[in-house]
Amino acid sequence: MSRSEFYKIINMDNINVSIPQNSHFTIGTSPYYAHQYGLAMDIYQDLSLENYEALSPISGKVIKIKALIAPKPKFRHGINKDYLILISNSNNPDVVFKILHVNPKVHVGQKVEVGDILGKTIRNGYFAYWSSPHLHLEIRPFKDAIRARGGKNFSLAIKNEHQIADPKNNLQMEKIPVIIKAVYPEFLLGTFPNNLYYKIAPIFGVKAKYNNLNCIVDGGIPIYKNGIALLQNNNETNSFNEIYLNDHKIGTLLGLRGQFGFIKFDHVRFSLNNKEIRGISLFLANFFPFIKIIPFNKNEFSFNLNSTQNLMIIS
């Protein structure tokens, strides 16, 4: 894959991160500290459960590789190892990039460019059985590169444009039609109607509302307690704003940092064709991203591809 097939998703203070045009990514769809505080990004080149060769989102020199012990997975074909890869930042020596969940093919001292193969993804006990392989990325101070906590704040390379509040901006669909695009024993992938997506250029995600303004919601609802709202202009936002999806309250903004609002999800419940499910996982992309629909048990649903099914919020 050539570098022209990547686009910059972080471009700030001599820190550049680029991801493939056809990939999904997420900030908040994870229970782990760095994601809950908007300090990490997971990049998915594919949303199946098959491992793949992970392409570098950054340029620099490999300065450390370390094998780690991970919890034993509760699903087949997982491993009880993880791997830490630290890569210097070509533009700022005080910052390094921390990468996890990739079995490295690179070596210490090797220079890498955006699009180079770093290694093959893995799945281990840090993953839920429905979690797709991905590259986990953090931006770290050089002197504090490895810890699970900490990390440098970052912002996405998006256009912030002023929004006008629209009190009539209601979504109001009792049943949300979902077009099924892939069926796996562990989950389904589908797409929502176009009007349930929102764009903060160049990023698309599922539309949510606060104060009659639009935002993008990123998280696992209600699988994880917290998620991220991508905001277009937080100067019109206050903590404790309620967040709505399809006119249903799904949580509350408990804090703000730059483009990110930190959501505490309510214990909302979802059903698919009137059968309750575990929840949904949301993603971001520069196209309408897939929604991952997660049943309570494997093989609960079997649908034809491109068929339309009905998702409901039943809280």
C-alpha cells in the first residue's frame, strides 16, 4: 500500500500519524485507561477476526521491542503474549510512539516509514472474544514511554466549524434499520441509514446530539462504561450535557478536553429484531463506518448479506 493511500489523522506539534484510507479507527471503544481518557487510538485495517500484516501509521526508528505476558484468552486462536514496539518520532525527539498488539517483523535500529509492515496483529486475553485485531497506538513522552497510564494528549486533524443549534434536529426512529454487511459467529457488521451518520471533516461516525448540536459518538454501548464524543465546537458545551442517540438519552458528558467530550454511558439496552443483544461497538472512518452488533451468545443470528434488520434502543 503506497503512502498516497494513507491520510493524516493526527497532525500537530511535529507529530504526524497517518492511517489507511479504507481503515476504521476508534478512540473510545475500549475499557482500558488510555482509551477512556482519549490518549490512545486503535487502528483496524480489517474488522474480521483474522490477523493481518499491520502497516505503520508513523515514521521513525525502532528503539525498543519487548515481549510481554498477557492474560490467557478465553477464545480460540488467541495467545497469552503481547508485544511492545517503541518508535522514535522523526520530527520531535522528546516524543515516542508506543504500539501494542503486533508481533514485530521489524528490529531495533530499523527505520520505518508510513505504510511499512511492522508485523502481524495478534489477539490475546486483553481482547474480548468479539474484538477485532488492531494496532494500538499511543503518543508518549520519551522519558515515560512504557507505562499503561499517562501519555500525551492529542487532537485529530479535523475541521472545526461553527454549528447553529437546531431545536428541530430530532432523529426519532423507533426502529433503526441496519443493513447487514458481514456475519460472524461472534458479531454482525452493518451500516445505519445515512442520516444517522455525521461528518466532522474528514471523519464520519454515528450521529449523537447534545444541546441540540450534533457530535459523533465513539464507544461500546453499554459494553463499556465510558466513551468519547467528537465535538465540533466545545465552546458551546458544558459538562453534564446529556447525550442522545436516535432521540434516546444514552449518557452524560462528564468532562471536556479539546475536541473530546468524555461520556458516562447510561445502562441502555439494545435489541435486534426484538431480541436483546449485548450491545454495539462504534467506529470512526473517512467513510460511513460499520457498526458492530454483538449478541449475548455466538451464532444467535444468521442473516443474508445486504438484508435489512431492525435495531432498537429499549432503555
